[in-house]
Amino acid sequence: MADEKVLTVALSKIAAELAEKHEMSKKGMSELLANFVELTVKNLKKGNKVRITGLGIFQVRKRPARLGRNPLTGEQIKIKASKKLAFRAAKEVKEAI
């Protein structure tokens, strides 16, 4: 399992494939996708959920401050409150995978 290589597909590759499929320029499609990502991040920063039908829902979740342990020394440490990006896959994606 560790020997398997997982392919990472860049946004530029997706843009190129979409541009070809929809007879658009690669540059135009890249700009469109960049704007999509920008708007998605902007809405997540505001605290909004972003639902992409057929893909899933992105949302920011707050993680409260908590006590943890330093694995080397075992002493207690304070972990600050933080935010994390959560993704819940749509039913179609779950079934496809």
C-alpha cells in the first residue's frame, strides 16, 4: 500500500480539460476557476457554508481551546482555539467512490 503512487491533479489540468470540452481558451477557463476558488474562500471567511451540488459542502468549524500533552515530555500544554475547514461529500460522490 505504501508503494502506491497517488496522482495529484492540479487546477490547471482541470481547467485545460474543461476548456477543451467547452471550446473555451485555457486562459479563460483558468481565470474562471480562479474566480470560483476566490469566491469560495471569501464566503468561507464570512462563515458561510458553500454547497457545490454533486460534490459536497465546505464549511469552517471552530475548534475550542483545550489541554493537550507534549508527546516527548508528557507535560500538559494549552492548545489555542482554532478554525478548520470541513468537507462533507455529497451522496453522489460517496456512491461513485
